[in-house]
Amino acid sequence: MTSRIILLGATGYTGDLVLSALLRRGVKPTIAGRNPAALAALAQRAGGLDHLVVDATDPASLQKHLQTADVLITTVGPFERFGIPIAQAAADAGAHYIDSTGEVGFVRTLHDRHHQRARETGAVMLPAFGYDYVPGVLAGALAASEAGAAVRALDVGYFATGPIWRGISQGTRTTMRDGMTLPSTRWHRNRLTEERTASRVHRFTVRGRRKSAFLVSGTEVLFLPQEFPSIEDVTVYNGWFPELSRPLSMYSALANATAHLPAGRKLTDALTRPLLIGPSGGPDAAMRDRIPSQVVAVASSGIPGSAPLAEIHLEGPNPYSLTGELIAWAAHHIATHADVNPGVVGPTAAFGLETLRNACAELGLVPV
């Protein structure tokens, strides 16, 4: 029996990408939100979809519409602010759950609060199931599998080519700005630690060229050590602007230093305001086609200066397009298959490495 798919946030930029990807799969989701007029108009434009008016800040308002085995997708962020009640409603209803967050702290909160309940109800909860951070989890798992028992460390780098600054959404720019003064999570010496974002700069080989990337958070640090117990260190880097990695590291240090001064919030806001410069909304299809994504995972023994044990390079569609397609695939797979592992889990734990690798290949995310 096919489960119902409910999409919360369909009127937003990411939600629209997910909706389009679902419709291309022949899936007609129920769309949900708080604006009746906007929902009704979108439902009509999409061919006559069912729609629900709900208050996402009130778990009871949403939960009364959810049933066990429903698949709830949410693209409503920032997730630290708006995501907790939505996840609570899904967990209480025993519904499956997928979101598009890039906020690792939110993912940790979901695991702490809902993992056991989801396992009891048989529901799978998939936070951050998009470009953040499915490609890195997949590349890291492939590299660790190829390296074998000797692997002790994984370094994962995210890259993109093309007019990247013009191809970033307003939401991503806001997240980048906020991230300059928030710590990044690493898996270091078999435990989670926090370091200043961009405090580390690492160089990767991408398409035969050496490119720099700076330290960021990623769910790779949460999920990969669970699946590969020999791994002692997992670190994630962003290399969208390789020539700016070291300047951004200094920029981050300055922003963090001013945050602790009198009137520090105003100074920090002024320093990070340039990161918000750019068009509203997000890149259109033509712009997205000009900016493919690249991910590199390097498995090693963890000994400084040692040669890599394995190195996986993946290339695929634009980060935003890939996010829409990944979420649509996951929702459709969960709704039509019974082979998904329950709990608040990562991509490979939920579906298995081979199923995830094959699905990503179908979406155009492939080894090079």
C-alpha cells in the first residue's frame, strides 16, 4: 500500500523544487502550510493537489492530520527555530519524516529526542536529506568501505563550479552569515567536538587541481562513525570559494572576536552583512544548470603525511536541484517500500549503501 506524502513548505524555494521533483515522478503529494490562498493557488497550478492549512509552530495542529506510515516532508527553516514542533508532530504520530536542514545542531536534537520513539513505531526520520549532506555521507561511506579496516580518518570536501555567488539562494547566504559565528562540529578522537567555523583550511584535489576548503559542520560526523567504528576522525569542509578559504578563516576569527566585545552583536552584524549581498529567492533553472556540484572524500590512516587509503570523487547536479531530487526520491521510496531502517538515521543507514548509491546515480550524482 502506498503511503500518503505530505509536503510542508511547498510555496517556498526549496519546497517548490521538491514538489516539481515529486510531480515528475508521478507523485501527487498533499501540500501543507499556513497561507490558505497561496496553498489553493499552488494546488490548482500543480494539477489539483489536496492541501492542508496547518500551523507549523503547533505540533497538535499538524499531528491531527498525520497518520502512521504517512511521509512528512518539511522544507520550513531555519530549523532550529521552526523545525522542532514539526518533528515532534511526526514522531508523536508515528509518521515518517524528511527535512532539508543544513543545521547539524538540529539533527543532534532530533536524534536525542526522537530516535528511540521512531524505532518503536517503525518510522524513519531523515534530517538533512539533501545536498547537505547526502553526497558527503555517500562519498565518505564509499571511501571508508574501500579503505577497509585500516581507515581511521575521513576528510570530506564540498565544491561547486560556475558563477557560484550568483547561484546561491538568500537562505543559503543567511545560513553562511550565521555560521561564521557558530561553532562547527567534528568527530575527533572518537568523540564530538566543536571548533570555530573556518578555523581549519584543508586542500583537496578536484579534477586534477588543488583546491582549498574551510571547516564547516556536516552530518557526516554524526552518522559515519556509527557505521564504521574504526574511524576516529571525521572532518567536513566547504570549498565553494577555494581562493577565499584563508581570508574567510581570518574573517571568521574577527567576527567571533567582536562577538565578545561590548556592542559585539552590532559589530558582528556589520562585519558579516556583506555575506547577504545578492538577489532574493534562489537561482532559476538556467543558473542552476551552470553550477554542478562536486564532493570529495579522502580516507586515511590518520597519520600526518601518510598517503590516502582511498579517495572518492562524486559529481552531480546543482546543489539545489539535487536537494529537490533526493528528497523526492526518498519520500517515494519510503512510501512504496518496506526495506527502510527506522529511527533518526543517516542516508546509508536508512537505505543501505548500494540502494543509496544506485539512487544517486539515477539522479546524476556519480563517481568520476
